[in-house]
Amino acid sequence: MDDIIDFIKVLVDKGYAYESQGDVYYRTRKFEGYGKLSHQSIDDLKVGARIEAGEKKEDPLDFALWKAAKPGEIKWESPWGEGRPGWHIECSVMAREHLGDTIDIHAGGQDLTFPHHENEIAQSESYTGKTFAKYWMHNGYINIDNEKMSKSLGNFVLVHDIRQQLDPQVLRFFMLSVHYRHPINFAQDLVESAKAGLERLRTAYSNVQHRLTATTDLSENGDEWLEKVAK
């Protein structure tokens, strides 16, 4: 938590963040690259933004780095009073702590492109002055029987449970059957199809290995084989 608070203090000192009634907000318009990941201009993004009741933001797009504590919430001491971190800041802090100022590949679901990953870029690059991530990979949604997998629907499947039922290689082969940016539908018939496809691939590989071995044996014992043929 100390690292998160120190990170926010640097953003405040640089003018990228400001305190308001115990909350600390990121000043999005100060960061010139805001919107570059989602390919949206800041004016386009502002159309759908709003200020919630009780919030004292300079701009509707400004997002929380620190939230003042509410009754019953977990809280920590900070220069701005008791509170807790915002949603995005901990990711920037952990990434820098464990991976450095610039990371090679940042991945996540397509639904995280904006605002989460956009905000990570803004926070991190304002702090370091360096590129946050060299490459971004956003995967498509996972559907369960043609419905988006989600905790709220209760239709999620745990990898731990799947591994009890499936050969992990089958699961990998199934996942590779669709481009990572496209949605993938987890259904029993599709999994069975992947299982059959992998088995065909294994059989073909085994046949090739057998033929290569036979060819090697032939070349090593060529004279003996020719003598047998001559007889």
C-alpha cells in the first residue's frame, strides 16, 4: 500500500492528479496520449462520461486514484485521509515493481481496453515518462454454450475442473482453433471435435515417425536388404 500511495503522490506532484474532498483523481486532459490504445479522441470519450453524485471532478473523464473511506469499507491512512486505492492504480504499481518501467507484452480481455488499460497507460507513462507496454494483446470473450461466461450468470468453468475431465493437450488444441482476438464458444460438441482432431494429428505424427524410422533402418542395412531381394 505504501508503494501505491507513493506512486499517487508523484502524480500529484507532477500535476497529473489532484485531491478533491479526500479523493484523488487523475487529470486525463493533461496526458496527451489518452485514448491512443482504444483509438478514440478525448472529446469522443467525454460524450459517454458523467460525474456521479457527490464527486468533485474537474472533468467527467478524470478517474479515481484514491477514494475516501466510506463507513464499513476497508481503509488505509494516506496524505489525503483514510481511504483505499482506485481500480486501476494497483496494476500500474505492481507492473512497475515486478516488471520495470516498460513491459514487453500486456494482455487481457477486450472489455479491459477501455477504460482499464487506457488508464494504466496514462498513470504509468505519466509517472515514468517511458512507454508502458510495447505490445498489447486483447483476447475475445469466452462463451459457454453461446452465452458470455460471467460470474453473475453462474455459467463459468474453472480450468482446474476442466483438467479433471480433459487431457490438457485437448484443451490447448481447442483454444488454438480460434484466433485469440475472436470469441470462443466452449461447448461439449466442439470440445469433442477438438479431441478427435488432436487424435488425428497424433496418429499422423506417429505414422511419419514410423516411416522415418523404417527409412533409417533401410539405409543402414541397405546391402543386406538388397541381398534378400536378389534371392
